[in-house]
Amino acid sequence: MNTQKFEVLDYTALVKLSFRSKYWRVDHKARTDQWSKETQWLFWGIFIFCVWLCTLSLKCAVLLLFFFDPHYFYYAISYKKSSWYRNTGIRPSEVTRNVGIYGEYIATMCAEENLKKHKMNGRIFNSVMIPKKDGDFNEADIVVVGNFGIQVIEAKARMGTFAGSPVGEKWTQYIGRQVYETQNPLYQNLNHCNYLSEYLYEKIPYLRSIDFINKMYNICLYGLHGVKLSMDKSKLPNMGYLVDMASPGYRDYYFSENLLSDKEVSLICDAISRISYYSREEYKRKMEERKVRQERKEFQHRYFYYIAVITTAGGNKKTVLCRDNKYYKTYYDQEDGWFKAHPNYRIDKVVQTFDSLEEALQIYKS
């Protein structure tokens, strides 16, 4: 538990974190329609003047509700007791200075609200650094574990309008007249799910009969005011969940409590706790070392594909399409077209090998 004393800037930041996003724009530095400094000063002046005018407590309460978001306000005043602060030790003033950190803060708040709303026992982890077999690691923003399964959450503090397919690799981002190509965050988060499945399989031999990927929810939460998701929802991933954090969708969503037993939850939490609590210095050092090795291209591995006959943990045999980079194997899911990790599959026979995904899919689907 963090016991740092907050400074004046931290308490000022807590006020900002309590505001509705359309009145306090954490993303103002990055937006093309940002408020000018004069406009911001004018707003704060009018706000303070209005509070001064509200001498009656009822009027003041109504005014505060107009400007403040009840969810944000409650989480801000409980900041030191929140899962976010206990896990990260990041002070409020740091949250308000960094758009990415702000997005993770709001996503953690939503996850904690979801657990409390449905009275579910769960544990929240932040910045889970999943080790990979080649010496690299994969960082998941937030992981929530409970009887409902494992929620792997990607927090995005973005702006503009996004269009594309929830299962496609790329999306299009529109900011005014500007158009950008960006990676689908659900697709990106699938990698976190896959690597976490492999890690849990290696670290918990007792649970190797469990297919962890089938116990996971791939969740992406968007955290800034004004984000629009113009998605083609004709084809949805069978493990994905995509929503704007400003809406109550994720906070209200009920995850059934029948995927993991209490013992399984305890074992999984113990394994994840080993890779989620780092000091700020340790975290910075790991990121810097990783950057150096990435620049040396130590983590670039070519994929190859093959059709194989496998045996599942339950003893069933089936023919699958496998993607392999000599460190990890993932398997093609015909329902949504994603490659998912099943480390408890045993390959009995390789039928045919391919150099390209297009050729492999053509033969596999024929």
C-alpha cells in the first residue's frame, strides 16, 4: 500500500479527475479543436464565480453535479484506496500530465466499478509484463481475474472516429480531415491474451488441462471524450468486447461466474502477481533494455504455417491450421479468423507446410 503524502498539485489534479470529460479535456494538447489558454482561464473564472454565488448547499450540489461526473468524483476522493494507486503508485498529478496514463486510470476505475456493481470477487493487476521465450516481454495494460474468468484489457486514450472490422488487423482513424491507418486494438490485445495463456500454462502445471484462451475476455476500452467507433459489427470476435469508457456499457456488463473455481482463481492470481508489481525504476530499466534489443532486431522472427493433426487436452483429435515462429504456436479459429494460443494442444502430424498465410488459408478452407 502506498503511503506517500500528496502535494498541492496532486489535490488540484484530483479536482480535474472529478470533472466530466467535456469540461476538462485531458487531451487538449493533442486536439485540433483545443481550447485556447484564454478560454480555459475564462471557464475556470466562471466556474469559481458560480460556486461563490451558490450560497445554499442545494444549489451548490446541483452545480457540482453539472460539472462533475459522480463516478470520476467518487474514484478521485478514494484515490489512495483504489486498485489503481495500490498497483501503480502513480500520483494524481502524473495522471493528468499523460494522456496514456489517464486512459489506463479510467479503465482501471471502470473495471473496479464493474466488480463492485455485480458484487464479484476479483483482483485487478496493472502493467502485467508477460515474459516471452525469446527474452522479450509483452505488456498488458490491465488484467482482471475472478470466477468470471480472465479479462485482458487494453486501454486506449485516443480521439477521432474509428472505422473498420472488430476482427480486422487494421482500422482507419479520422481526425477532422486527416486520415490515418492504425492497428486494431482488439487484434493487438489478442497477442496479450495469447502470451498470457502460454505463461499461465508454463507456470501452473496443475492447471494444464485448462484451455486458458477460452476463459479470457479480450476487452478494449476507449477513454476520451468525443471518440466515435463506427465499426462494421457484422462479424464480431467470439472473445472480444469493445466500448467507449465514457458509456456505462462495460461498467454494467455482467460476466457470469462459472468459468473458474476459487482454487483456479487463486493459482492464476499468484502467477500474475509475479509479473505485475515493479518499482518505477525497475519498470523504466526493463523498457530501456527492451528498446535496445528491439533496435538490434533480436525479437524479429519469421512465421511459417502448416496444417496439422492435433490432440486436445480432452483427447479429441482434429485438423487445424497452425502459425509457428519457433517460439510460439497459435491456431486458426474459423469462427472469427484469429490465431489463438492453445499450449495444451499436442501436434501428432504435420500434413502440409506453407510460406504464406494466404496460401495456407486457401488450402485449409478448401
